[in-house]
Amino acid sequence: MSKHRLLILGYSIFAQNKIVPTVLNHPKIDLVGIASLSRTRKIAASIKPYGNYEEAIVNSNCDSVYISLRNSDHAEWIKKSLQYGKNVICDKPIFLNLNEAKDCIRTARRNLLIYEVIPYLLHKQHNIAKNLIGTKEVKKMSVNLGFPTLPKDNFRNEAKSGGGTIYDQGSYLISAGIYYFNTLPKKVLCLVNNTALPTTASILMDFGNGEILLAHTGFEFEYRNELSLWGKNFGLTMNRAFAIPPDFLASLKFKSDDKEEVIKVSKDNVFKSMFDEYLTILNSKEFLNQQNEILDRTRILETLVRSSQSGKLEEIN
């Protein structure tokens, strides 16, 4: 069976450190090129470089395009890739607003796959956590997710590029809430330090029936990457819930009926799992669920941004 031919648009640090090594070692994927407007010289000699995105899409004979560009450039190059008949994988947040999402999904119709990169939930610790919780109801979720001040030239420091903590970290909170509460939030409140470019945020998501997610995020903190779940007769915490390196030994602390245990989790490469999942969905030709999930997450993200501007609890329409 021939390998799936993948082109990468954008040579971000994330692409360099996470995506390219994974693709080069994946038994079912062939990296047919990397397109970059500014970092062509950094591309390894064994990989075909392109200095123009559209030329790369047209001439690389790729099956799928992986987009690792500034957030504000995602929609343009997703749509362009789809118009050339290519499936798309894109870094989170895949879209900045619902109009972008709807436009690209109309272009894809049911013929092409659009896949958003949120790989952390594929780590085995989250499956273990679900099994530990079992039939117990999660009622409260707490998240602390942040890191120190970014370099000045990082696009996350630019509002026009889709920067700020809501766009950068909101996808994690939204997806975690949906995963553990098994439903969509009904209302959100997002309080930020700067409405023009939020670098810190405190976020509340109300999922109904007393199910609440409370999170603190930002770029101005000591590094933290924690998630806690709480319900009747149980509590669970993760010390590294979201960005999880392949060589990291995760652990869960689970307490139930006053008995506490620490569960060690073996190493797991979520990026390999992500590409495995992508190929499985692609082969199934069942793309509608992916499209609907992207619309749901984008609608919630858009509402978080609206709340950050109003400073009020906003209903998700």
C-alpha cells in the first residue's frame, strides 16, 4: 500500500520539534515537502523545500496539507488547500470565528477532511482517567495552564495574528470540558487583563446541571499544566494534562472514599496517535462528525472572545 503524501505549510517551532520528526518516522506517511516563506534554509536537505505556499500545494502531489502558520492565516490556506482538492490538518485553533469555519466546511463539503490538531486527549492518561471515573459524574473541573512571558517576536504577542491566551489555550479548555462533561457548555465568562490582546485570562464555563469548568491561563506565569476533576466521592488530578512530551512519565492522583492512589502512566507519543487517528478517519470517509465538532468548538471559542470584550456571562448560541 502506498504511503499517504503529506505537505507541511509553515515551518513553525512546533512543526520543527513535534510534527516533522513524527511524520518522518511514521510508517504510513511520506513527507513530500515543507513550504516556508522565511525558514527555507533550515529545512533538512533530504526534504523538498518550497518558498511559495500555493506552488507547494500545486506541485508537491500531496494528499493532505498540514498547516502550521499564524492563527490569522489558517482560514485562507485551509480554503486554498481545499480548493485544490487536498485534505487538511491544522494547528489549533483551526479557526478564529464561526464565519471562517462555515466557509471552509462549505468548501470541503463531505468530500474532504478538515482535522484540528488537539492531540493531548489521545494520551493514554486521559483514557485511564475516564475509566477510573467510570459512572461517577464529574461536577467540577479546574485548570491551571500557563507559561512565562514569550519572546517579543512571537506571533502570540500580536492581536492581528490571532495572538493572545484565549486563542492559544482556549481550545484545550473547550475540548477538555466536552470530553469530561460529555456535553457542550451553555454559558461562558472570560475575564482578561487586556481586551485588545489578552495575555492572562480567568475563564468559567457552565455546562448546565451544576457542571462547571474554572480555568486560569496566560503567558505571564510560572509554568503550570494541571487539570483536576471533582465529583461525588472522588477527586482526580493530573500534573501534566495538556502538552505531554513523548518521553514524559505522567501520573494521576485518584482519591475515592478517602482512599488515595497514584497511578503511573507509561510513555506515550500523542503525535503518532494523532496521525494514526487522522488516517483512520480519512479512510473511513466519515467526515461529518469532524466538521460538526469543529463548528461546536469554534462557536464556543468565539463566545469566549465575545465575553472577554463584554466582561459578562455570555450564552453560547
